[in-house]
Amino acid sequence: MPEEKNITCIGCPMGCAVTLTIDDDRKVTSITGYKCKEGQKYALAEYKNPVRTLTATVLTQNSSQRLLAVRTTAPIPKTKLLPGIMALAEVRAKPPIKMGDVVISNLLDTGVDVVATSGLLF
């Protein structure tokens, strides 16, 4: 029996309600509700491999400012968000740190780095 999956597109400000019809083999048989090509492309990608940019804070060493804001340099698979947070919980960033400095390289073998979004002098 075909299944329907509703996805709100965030590809543009319109926020279209896109509906995917999925067959028993988990293949998309139709896409409706989008108003531009971006909506169709976004909904299909969100169904097949949802990704998100991870933003968080990490603890710092020897600093009066205990937390450092960080983010991934590109979106990572949604299934890697919780393991990514767990990996960040183990990090102790050592000042000095400049905005853009790599805090974790190749997070969880995704090929994506985690970088500082602010600086920390001491």
C-alpha cells in the first residue's frame, strides 16, 4: 500500500507543503505541492538523506570563558547528530582560538570539520 510523507520545504521563503508518495519498495512514485524546482529537489533529498548543520558549544581549558561556540563546516547526516554531540562533549578546546579554527577534524568520518564560530584569547 502506498505511503505518503509530508515535508515542509525550506529551500525558499514560501515553505511549500510537499507530499511524497512512496511505494512498497520505498521508492518515490510522485511528488506534489512544490511551487518551484528547489522544492522538488529539497523534498527528495530530505527523504533520501536528511542532513543538518550541527551547532553546539564545547568546554575550554584554562579559560575564564568556559564555553566556545562551534559548528560543522557543512551539513552532516541527521543520524550523526547525536553521536556528533557526544563527540563534542569530550572536547576541551585550548585557547588561543580564532574564529574558523578547526576544533575537530573529520567529525565521525563525515569529511566535515567542526570549527569555532568565535574567538577565545585566554
